[in-house]
Amino acid sequence: MKFKIIFSFLGFLLVIFIALPIFKMLVAADPGTLVETAKDSEVYSAIFLTLRASLWATIAALLFGVPLAYILARNDFKGKKIIEGIIDLPVIIPHTAAGIALLTVLGRNSWFSKMSGIEIIGTEIAISLGMFFVSVPFLVNAAKEGFKLIDERYEKTAITLGATPWKAFLTVSLPMVKKSVISGSIMMWGRGISEFGVVVILAYHPVTAPVLIFERFQNFGLKYALPVTALLILISLAIFVIVRIFEDKKR
Amino acid sequence: MNLKLQKINKHFKQFVLRDINLEIQEGEYFVILGPSGAGKTLILELIAGLIKPDTGEISGVDRQKIGFIYQDYMLFPHLSAAENIAYGLKVKKMPKEDIKTLVAGLAVRYGIEHLLDRDVVNLSGGEKQRVAIARAMAVSPRFLLLDEPTAALDRNLRIKTRSMFLDLHKKTAATFIHVTHDFEEALTLADRLAILINGRVVQCGKPDDVFNNPGNKEIADFLGYRNVFGGVVKKGLIDLMGVSVAVPLDDAEFAYIAILSDDIIISKRRLQSSARNSFRGTVKDVINSSSLVEVVLDIGIDLSVDITRKSKEELNIKPGDPMWATFKVSSIKVFKH
């Protein structure tokens, strides 16, 4: 009994630590100001840009990350640990550092920029790429763990029934790992939305919501930053709850 | 055309196959018998072309005509029973109407009509097995590869399933290759069998021949032989820790013998018989099992003898009783290694 009480108490403290500031902030912003803020075109275009850019990043990660996750889950090869380390790296390095690193590859004087003549710094593409860089580990790792849980013999059975490896992957492995992939995608999308460090370096403009919050706080103080923050949190919360409910209903 | 495996070597994860040579006749019920970890599944996966051998050749198998049933059946959990059965047909792009008819027919044949719309996750072991068989048979395989298909079932169902496989084999006339660790199962099912131990085929032949004449001590042990002893043989006598037993072999620096427990007669008094081996001993243990009673008799070495319940009652055997054990020289099997 004592055991349960102590564990519950420790957990309660943690939840309070996260919930309290968010709650305080939401009540501090009065509904009138929130509606006003939502009508501010700079605010809503920043919020939609944030949601959209992170969505592009997540879609790109599905295309590139799921195959990689599959390879990592199914095979043992030399250098696998190194690749896994590289994938985890964006989680542990400061995201401003990640932004600097990306600048060396995508920046105005980079080899990429000179060869292609394409200027992507300061565009939505740069924002998406930055978000992709820092949030893709969530999707790859979730999908990898999902594939690991699936017995390879399901795929082999599909192959003996006449399926090609492609067909077996699409009709057996992928549907079975769906839950992990969706869960990883939601995590990645959410992580992308919240990203500040890498985005502010790759593209101060067009401003994303986190950058806007920072800008308003810097220039006008807490009172002006608060409504934007509250709005972003409310919208994010609503989207994630809806996606989760939708996902639960489907199974 | 016969299925041939020639000089197959394969190293895969913790499993190794060494120099496998097998010829499996068309339409035969062939059993690969071996302890777990011997590499049995690996042979099936090689035959099915799911993995490639490191060296060696496999011929005489049409990979488009294979049915493979794994232990635990591997029914796709995201599909219903009917969708599982239809999988191979759908992959082959058969028209939907034809698939429906075929699946319905298979469901009747394997007694699973009532399961078609069910989630496969909630089926019992026996039901899963029948769905798996229907799924494999849907593509009309000429080779059916069975990987411990009864291991997940309880004993009664396992025995029933054996006759179902025999029946299926008769009806389809396909080549069956069945992997198991259960030698009773192998004995019941096999036209011929191969014993696989530590990645090598150690013996191959008709079940009776293999069971009656295991090639060496390792095989005898695996086949459940009791009363296996080793010692020096001189002038037709083997020395087993001081006990001299007459054997059908003149001289050997070392040999193993197996005295089949069915061939040992135990009695209260010494038997008047032509059998050259007769020993006085003490009953050490009396162990009841479902059909027989095992008596362990200490004659200097421990002999295990099976008797019926009735003879146990008649002889009134208890631990500590003095008894005689008698067996013929000709009933002893000898292995050089």
C-alpha cells in the first residue's frame, strides 16, 4: 500500500510540473485576447506555416525513414551501430548547432547552392528540412521497434504464397507495423511543430509560431507573447487529441 | 521428379547445416527428425528458396508450387480467416468471384466455415492450424513443407492431427516434408525419415529400419533408447563396471551396447532359459506411467525394464526386492561409436 502511495505521489509531482505552467498560461490569456490574436494574420499564418512545414517533414520521413527502419530492424551488418548513432544524434545535439551544420550544406555559399542555383535558406523548404533533421529520429526509431516486434516468418509465409518481397512488405509487414508508424509520425510532427533552434537559424522569415513567440517576447514582453503561445498550444492539443481518437476508432 | 539436396552447407544466425545430402521422392511423406536447434527449419527454408545455401545445390523443386506452414502458423493478424486463406490467390490476381468460391470450398473441406469472418488472433490452436492448412492448400502446392505443425497443440489434438496429415497426403498426392522433434510422430507419418543432429543428417531411411538400427549412440539416445552402456569387449563379453555381459561382438577397445527394455524379462527366480545373460539384482525404483510401469533394477548397473501394470501386481514388486533379469545376446544392439 505504502509502495503505491509513494509511487503515485512521485508521479503526481512530475505531472504537476508539466501541467501547471501550461494551465497558468492558458488562464492568463483571456478568451477575448485569444480571439483577437487568432484574427491577427501574422499569427495565424505563422501557426499554419508551422503545422504545414512539419507535415511535409513527416511525409518525407515516411518515404525515407520507414525503409531505413525496416533495414535496421531486419539486418545485422557492419556499421549498423554507427548508422543508429547517426540517427539518434539530432536528439542530443543543441538544435542551434544542428542549424549551423545544415547551413554548411544548404547555405548560400554551400556546394549545393552553387551547383543547383537554388536558394532555399529563408524559405518554407528550409524550415521543413530543419524540422526533418531534428525530428526524424522519432519516426525512424518508432518504426524500427515496430518492425522488430514482427516475426520475419510472416513475410516468409507471404513469399511462399507467391508474394514478391515488395508485395509482402506492403500487404503484411506495413499493415502490421501501422500502429508504430502512426504513433512515430505523430511524435515527429509534434516535435517539428515545437522546433525553434534549427528553424531560427535556417529561416527567421517566414516566421513560424515558435519564432513569432520568441520575437514578440523579445520586442514586446511576456504579455504579447502569451496569447500566441496559448493559441499554438490549444491548436496542437486539439489536433493531437483528434488524431489519437481517430486512430483508436479505426482499430 | 525427385527433390535433391546436394552437399548443402549453410551458416545462418546460430544455426549451421553441414554437408546435407538428401533425395526426397516425388509424392513421398518425408520426415526430418531432430532435436530443437538442429537446423531443421533451415532445411525447409532452403527448399522453399527463402534463403540461399552457402554452397551446394537444390534441384527438383518448383518454388511456385510450395505450401509452407510454420510452427505457430503465422496467420496474418490484421486479416480475417477468410482473407488469410485468400492471400495467395489474391497475390496471383485471381478474379474476386473465383477467390470467393475457392475459399468457400476450402472452408468446407477443412471444417472452418464458421470461422471465416473471425479475427485469427482469437482462434484456438487447432482452428489456427486448419486455417493455416487451408491457406497453404489454396495455391494447390505440389510440395507441402511443415515446420513442427503440431508442436503448439495439446497431446490429444496432436494425435488427431497426425491422421489428418496422412489423409491430406493421400488426397493431394503432394510431396510432404515434415519437420518434428517427436519420434512418435515421425514413426506414424513418415514413408522415410532423416535424423538431423547438430546440422548433420546422421541417418536416413524407412522409420522401422532407423528405429531398430540406430547408427550410433547419439542417435540411440535421441530415439529414447534406455540401457545404453559403454565398455571394453573381450572374447564376446563387455565389461560394464564389473558386470560382464555377453554381446554379439568378439573384441573391441570400446563399444556401446543398448539392451532394449522390451527384451528384458524379470522374475523372482532364475529362469531356465537359453539366454546367456542372467543377473541377480535389487529393485531400486518402480515408476508408474500412463500405460506401463518402469522398474529400475540394480545389477551392478541400473537396468530399466518396462512391465505391464498387470505383471507389476502379479509380481508384487517393491523397491528393495531381489529380482532376476534375463535377456538374450541377440537382443543387444552394438554401436562402435
